[in-house]
Amino acid sequence: MLAWRKWLLVPVLLAGGLAAMPAAGADHRRIDHVFIIVLENEGFDITFGPNSPAKFLSETLPAQGVLLKQYFATSHVSLGNYIAMISGQGATPETRLDCKTYQDFTLKGITPDGQAIGSGCVYPAQVKTLADQLAAAGKTWHGYMEDMGNDPSREAATCGHPALNSADRTQAAEAPSPAVKLGDQYASRHDPFVYFHSLIDQPGCDANVVNLDRLPRDLAAAATTPNLVFVSPNLCNDGHDAPCKNGQPGGLVSADQFLQKWVPMIMAAPAFKRDGLLIVTFDEAELEVSHVDGKTVLSAPGASCCNEQPGPNLAPFPQSTTLGSLTLNFASFGGDRIGAVLLSPLLAPGTVSTAPFNHYSMLKTIEDIFALDHLGFAGAPGLHGFFERD
């Protein structure tokens, strides 16, 4: 028996979709609203370990839901992971370095398993996403991006992204100033929806990729809550920066405070209480920092799971890349172990899974919930969704 069968006390994936096994107090209706919150750059042992500064994340939430102890990121650094979450695409050399230039993807072909062959960042319209799938199936989706549009000279307030084939000015946070009173800590690289022409070239992008301040209004009724809610906090509240340009501490301290505000709000929403699933995870594990001959070296083992493949666009590993005074050393192509927490009225609280999952598993799970096909590596042979069983 695989480990993941032991904790699925309520929902399991059956041929007809997500059903529910009988359990005390269980709501037997299928999940129809999925909420995702993505935080930044911490490995499992730091985030969920006994010395974690994020006690709400590491203690309160696992007690209320399911802790996935063997959940892995799919690449280093950030952007490749976000793209994997909604498209199943493997990383490119550019997305592995966060696409400092917001450049079009040059497509040379597509592999039989749905991987776009080429280089670049913004995928052509024939490369589809979970958002495209949901819209085609008559479902709704929103990306909620904190701080997006605070500085309109950098990005728009909806569907905000740099101009094509130009430098990405959202790579670093902007401190508060007389011109931008709140500062601007939005990062395009943490907003995966704006890296696909199938989305940004459509009028619906402005309606669907919006500022986080819109979320409380949308949560007020199940009818106004999208079937997919994807939340990216700003560079402070996602834990990326520490300290932050606005004076907050950042890191896991600010990330935990963000969760303490928004998770109860989501869990109190009618849609969540009726048929919701909330996934809280990270993009990737932390990088080890060292200094050699006056230069900064960032390293990672690049561990992966689930027979993950690097895709057609990456050179063999190990890899070393030098950017000015910064050197990046990766032993392999994975993003290392990060963990995740699942919360739902359909899940038995306080349970733990030791089964291996990754970002492609999350995409597959959501596609299975909504009876959608599997995109890219979400359809890899042997890859398990969260709620599968033999």
C-alpha cells in the first residue's frame, strides 16, 4: 500500500470525478472551488521544522488540514515553478533565471508530452494553461496579485506585466515615496498568468488578473468566488525579501502574518465552506549562500521527486551560471523539498502524508477536480494527484 492511501479519509478520486468516502461529519459534495497561496524560497525543514518562526503555518494549519511532507518544487529559481503550476511546462534557461527581460518564447516545436521546445519567457498562444482549460469548461478563475498597479509606470493595475521584449522593472521592490505612497512590491515573475499569450492577448486578462484588494469582495458570496483563486502576496508578504522596502521584517515572519489575515478570510467564505480546497505552498526551497573571492555564490542540490524530467530546453546538470558578481550552482534541475498544507471541509484535519508530490501533481489534482485534460508534465506516466488511489 502506498503511503498516500492512509490519509485520504474523505475525498478520493474515482472514475467519475472527486467523490467522498463516508467519514464522520464529512460533506460528501465534490470540491468546486480551489484556492492557492504561494509563498517564497523556503525549504521544508525551515518552514515546518520545530524552530520555524511561522507558527501559524507550521502548527496551526497542519492541525486543521493535511500536511504534505514530501512535496517538492520543480526548479530553481522562482519563475519556472510558477509556470509549472499552471501549464505543466518545464523550465527554460530564461525562466530558471526569472526572465530579467520579458521576452517572447521562440517556439521550435512541441514534444509528444506537450513540452514547448525553444527559449524565452512568454509562451505562444498554442501553449495553454489551467486558466484556458477552466474558461473552456465554463469555469471561472482569478489571479489575485498584491500591490499590482501601485506604480502605474511599472505595471498596469490589471494583467500587469512589462512591455514585451523589454527589461522587467518589477524584479525588485519599490520603496514608498511621495509619488508611490505605498511603494510597489509586485513581481511579474510571481504572476504566472502574464507569461502566456493565450491569456495576455485576450480582453479577459484584465478581468481575471487583478489586485489582491479585490478578493474580499469576491469571497462574499459563492456566486462571485471564482472556481480557481490563485494568490501571490507581494515581495514582502510572500517571504521573499527580508527586511522589506516598506520597513516590515519580511521573511517567514511577514509571510505568517499574511496567512493569519487571509487564510481565515478564505475559510470563512461561503464557497470554501461549501466545497473548497485551499493549498498553501512555496515556489522553491532556499538557496545556500556562500562567498568566494569576494563573489556571492548561490547553490542548491536541485532535488526532485516523482520521476520528474527536466524537459527539452535545459543543458545537462550540474550547471554553473555567472551573472556579474553572482554565481549560481545547481547540482540538478529540481527545486528541492518545500512541503504544502491542504485545508478543506472535505479533509480530515491533523493528518500527514509522506507520499511524494510536486507542482505538477498540484496541477494534475486541480485538473482532475474539474475533469480537465492534463497539460504537459501533469500528464507524466506514474505522476499522482493528491487524491488518487489504486
